Amino acid sequence: MFTVSIAVKQPEMSVGQATWVTIYVKLLADNASYNDDFLPHVEGANGEPSKTIYHRQRRHEPGLPELSHDRMATFPHEVKAGDTDIRKLDLTKYYDLGTPGKYSVYVEYLDESGKWQRTNIISFTLQAAAQ
């Protein structure tokens, strides 16, 4: 058993920079493990931004070539009960975040029974890049 939550180190970032979300996975029982198959969902003032091809491939949308096994591989991670494992996810690999504004994000993940779950929702702001 485990819990998953997310946070951003910087709630305000510039358009054009990597937009990182930190994922905290806390194991609650001994001999527990999880797969690092995390998929973000971003919303802005105008709804969901355009997904990148990589994101669409990860979601197995029809009409796209399959990702190579190397890029799709998820690995089980084992952590001692009570410990927290930390992962990072660059949202710019998944979405076109070229428009300044306020956004919210949650991350979907597979729980121990194989069902998709959602993390907490967090907000961040993208500011126009300095010229």
C-alpha cells in the first residue's frame, strides 16, 4: 500500500522553461512496491492545453506509432515502509505550455490493485518569458 501526492517547488515559472512537478510516493506497508507509471493532467483557463505526441502515445491514442519499449518502461520501486520515494515529472514533455496563465495539475497513477487513481490538485502560474 502507498500514497501519492504532488507539489511544485516554484509556484511561478516562465513560459519556455521546464515545468517540474515533484511526486512523493509514501509506502505504508513492508514489502510494498509501485510502478513509476505517472500521467499528468493539466488544466488552464481555456481547458486542457494541447498534448504532445509523447503524451498521446503514452495514453495509447489511436493513429500514432507505438513508443519504443525503452520509453514506455515502468519499473517497480521498492521502498521501506514509512519511507517516501521522490520522482519528478516535466510537464512540458506532456503538454504545450507556451501560454502564460494559471494552471492546475494532478497526476494519475496505478494503485496496487491496478486501478487508476488521482493525486491532489496543485496550481502553478506561467509568466511570459523575459525579453
